[in-house]
Amino acid sequence: MASKLDFMRFPAPDGVNGWWESMPPAAPARSVTGEARFDFVVVGGGITGLCAARRLAELAPDASIALVEADRIGRSTAGRNSGFFVDLPHDISSESYSRSVEADKADVRLQRHGIGYVRDTVKANGIDCDWRDDGKYHASVNKKGHAALTHFADGLARIDEPCEWLDESAIASVTGTRFYQSALFTPGCSTVQPAALMRGLAATQPSNVMVFELSAVKGMETRGPTKRLNFANGAIEAKRVVLCTNAYAATFGGHPNGLLPVYTFASMSRVMTDNEIARLGGMNSWALIPADPMGTTVRRLATNRICVRNHFAFRPNLSVSDGDLAKAKHLHQRSFDRRFPMLDEVELQHTWGGALCLSANNGALFGQREDGVFEAVGCNGLGLSRGSAAGKLIAEHALGQSNELIDQLLKQPHPRSLPMRPIADVAVSAAIWMKEFSAGAEL
Ligand SMILES: Cc1cc2nc3c(=O)[nH]c(=O)nc-3n(C[C@H](O)[C@H](O)[C@H](O)COP(=O)(O)OP(=O)(O)OC[C@H]3O[C@@H](n4cnc5c(N)ncnc54)[C@H](O)[C@@H]3O)c2cc1C
């Protein structure tokens, strides 16, 4: 039976990705031109697609696999994030990241599976991406934040996960700033330079994977057992397709499906001088998330830059305006100045946004969408660890394997559908505004 899937939204520049800019120029991209045939096509070169393509290649070494990415790999969302591979519960729609004991345990199992896969890949291939297994700090700025951390610590105790409290001076000796009142250290989080990781994962794909960049799929037609993917300058035919396009799947076929493209924004400072580094003090690399999920994430990088992330905006058209970026930069500068008054001459060099793929019920899409078409979509804000796992596992599922984690993903709820636009726009934007307002000082 013939069927058709139109891809309605495509990646836009959305500011200047500081991680990408601080790397050496990328090698020229290979794009799709003319006609080609593969056994598998993986669509989307984020963390999910990179893991899916690799796993397919590992398990089916005789299969030919194309990995197609609309932008450059490492420049789009998976290379735009704050670089936290979070192992613990991290429900950003809750007040304190936790859910039920059972859900939290299942999340941890899945996320560690993903982290382990990528960590092993990084080590085996010598990928230079500043991979660190140094843990993360959850920090609070006031009593309300401390109460949220206490709630989070209780949740961790219930699932037998260790954490360590730091008082005001202990967290100051890590960060150099006295902005935070208390913190919880959790040891299992890994951090990376995300653009370097994505580029490294693409460059070290097994030899039966061919990577195409600057190649947006415009549409897919199914004719019997064959899928035909159309690009601006060519087409690929394949037996099976794996869709890993995250937020860009929110309008697949023009129909809303409950996936919510919500942007968040980050800025990176210029490199600090020796004098500024001395004035700041603290450790030369640390990673901190706010007690309130809507607050400000901060990383001090070993390259002597500081990266801050905050602010969310519902952008169903999957692009942000200059006004969005200017607002984000303003908020980032304010957050930076409040935390680092000793760095008053350090300007934020790059500001950018990227699309998360949220849903009202933390649901996601995983499994077979139609005959021969698989999907792993819906990061719910935690794409690095969950996307790694979902990418690896969708490849295993597409090759007929089954295991407990695949079952876990197959059983997760689908994204809950929303009211039609513009009601959905108003409802989602109002919910974000209220949560940001309530985060208050944590911003
Ligand atoms: C500022 C910021 C900070 C964040 N911090 C963190 C963090 O610290 N930890 C964390 O886990 N997550 C974080 N995230 C979220 C994380 O980046 C995402 O969850 C992650 O990128 C999802 O990975 P993915 O591969 O599923 O999707 P994506 O990274 O979105 O990859 C999908 C890819 O599909 C491509 N694509 C789309 N349409 C097409 C098409 N038609 N043809 C070809 N290719 C197409 C896109 O260009 C994109 O590269 C952050 C996000 C942002 C923006």
C-alpha cells in the first residue's frame, strides 16, 4: 500500500552555537545528491540517530546504513545543549525532578544504559569531547530551593541512590561564588562538550554507515516494501527507516501529535583571562543544575569559559526570532552577573536556542510506526542519556531483538494530545511563564 509522510519543519540557525564555534572548522560535508539505495536510513544526526546508526551497524555488519542530517552534525540541537548525561530522575515538569519510586528506578536503569553505551564508544574510539565522570551539583539559592533539594534527596534515598550535602561555603569552594546556599552532589552524572561528542560519534561510525549532512528529508513515500526519501538534490531508497528527528517530528504529516517543541537557550562567555580566573577561584571544571527545574544551569568549563542556560519558550514553528535570542541573552547576562559579580568584564560571547521535545505527560514515541518505519522521538528534556538509550534500543528493536529495556520503552505512554492551536499556544506558554515566575531567585 502506498503512503506518504511530509516533513513540515526544518532546523533553522537559532543563534550561534558556542560549542560549535569553539571547535576547529568541520571537514566538508557529504550531502545527498542523485539516487542511492541502502538497507536502512536513519533520519536525524542528533544523539538518538547517531546511536541508532551505530547500533544497527554493530548488529548488522553486512547491512548498508545511511545517516542523514539536515544541518551539520554537532551544530544542531544535540550539539547545542549543556552537556549533562543525567543518570538520575530528572522530570523537569515536576517541582523537584522526581516521580514515583518505580518510575524513578526505571528512568535510572534506562539512562545509565544509554550513558554506558556512549561512554564505551567514546573510550573505544578515543573521541576528544572532554568526557567527564565528575558528577553534578544541584544547588539552591534560598529556603524554597533547599526544600526542593531535600525532597529530591528523599526521593534518591527511596531508590538507594547516594548523594552528598554541601553547605554554603563548601559549594562556594567548588564554584567560586557565594551565590548558592546549599547543594546536593550526585556522583553518577557525566558531562561533555556536546558538539565535539556529536562530531566524534559521526566521524567514528562503523564502516557500513555513510553519513550525509546538510541533507534534509523533505518527504517519504512508501511503495510496497520500499521507502523513498526525497531530498532537495536527490533521493534515497531503503528497506527500513528509523526516524530520530525529535522535536521536528511534532508536525509530521501536518498533524499535531502531542509533541511540544519547547525552546531553551544558552550563552557561553568568552575565555577568561588569568586574572579573572584567579578572581573567580573554585574548581576549574564543574557542572551545576538549579534546585528548581526552571532555574539556571551553569557549567564552568576547563577551557575557562562559563556556560549558562535558562528560559523556555514554546515555539511550534521550530524557530526563534531575534527578539527571543535578545531576551535570552538579557536573562543570561542577569543570571551571570548575579552569580559572578567578580567577573563584571566577562561578556557572553555566543547565545543560542534549541528545541526540546516535551509532552504534557512525559510521553514519547518509540517503536514501529508503520511497516518498516521505526521511530525514537521525544526527549522530554533529557535527550543525552535517554536519546542514547532510545537510539541504541530502537536499532535492536528494528532488528527483531527484545529485552527488558525495549519493553520499558514500548510501554511508555504516547504523548498526550493537546487542544488545537491557538488554545494550545496560550496554555503551554502560560504554564511555562508561571513555572518560570515561580522559579524566581533560582533564575
Ligand atoms: C540549550 C539546551 C540545553 C540542553 N541541555 C541538556 C543537557 O544538559 N542534557 C540533556 O540530556 N539534554 C539537554 N538538552 C536537550 C537535548 O539537546 C536534546 O534532548 C537532544 O538533542 C535530543 O537528541 P535527539 O537526537 O533525540 O534529537 P535532536 O538533537 O533534536 O536531533 C534531531 C536531528 O534531526 C535533524 N532533522 C530534523 N528534521 C530533519 C529532516 N527532515 N531531515 C534530516 N534531519 C532532520 C535535526 O537537524 C537534528 O539534528 C538541552 C537542549 C538545549 C537546547
